[in-house]
Amino acid sequence: MKEKENIDFLNLIYQNAQMGLIGIDCVTDKVESKEILKIIKEQRKEYEHFCSNAEKILLKYGAHEEEISAMQKLSSKIMSELMTINKDDKNIVKLMMEGNEKGVIAIKEKINMYEDMDGIDKEVLDLAKKLYETEEHNREEFESYL
């Protein structure tokens, strides 16, 4: 496998976690339930951990993380604002679950492609699989609040 594919995959992992952070930051001050807020804050720590780990591995490749585009950030923030206008915890939970589901799809698709390539970096693959499991868990964690 070429170094570029590893770097691209790491950037996908980084951006996936970064989108989670943006989504969480957009809704944290609107959550009324202490239980839901606790879950969201725990998930934020997880996403920070993934960003940090991706950054560390990227440095091993002599690369740096690629931030998500300003347009993606703005779009995510606007969507979050629109979806949480009434500050209803149920809507916030749905929004968070939808974000997790998008993350699951994006990372699983890349994992499937990556596993079939030659010369995969096990450290990158392990980080991606851990992110996938975390996204799945995070989505499931919200189900009881619907």
C-alpha cells in the first residue's frame, strides 16, 4: 500500500471525529437532561482521543491532519441549529444518532476497501475499527432516549 492511502485514511478518521466534535459543540448548551449531557460529554472526549491519535500517526508519515472544509463546518452548524431550534432533547438525540450513523457508514466503507489493499498499516486499520465500534456504540447509547 502506498503511503498516500494511509494518510488519506487517517485524514478520514480525523475528519469523522472532527465532525462529531462540531456536532456535539453545537448542541451541548441546548441539552436539558443531565443524563444525555453526560453521554454527550463522554462522547466528546472519545472524539478528541481519535483526533489526537490520528494526528500522532499522521506525524509518523510526516503529514498533518486535513481539517474539514469551512463549508462542511458551516453546513453542520446550520443543520444543528435548525434541528434544535426548540431545544427538545428528543430532537437532539435524533440529530446525534444521525451523525453517528453517517460516521458509521463513511468509516465502514473505507475499512472494507482498506482491508482488501496490500501493505495496510495495522495501526491505522485498528484505529478505524475502534472508531467504527465507538460510532456504533454511541448511536446505540442514545436509543433509549427516543
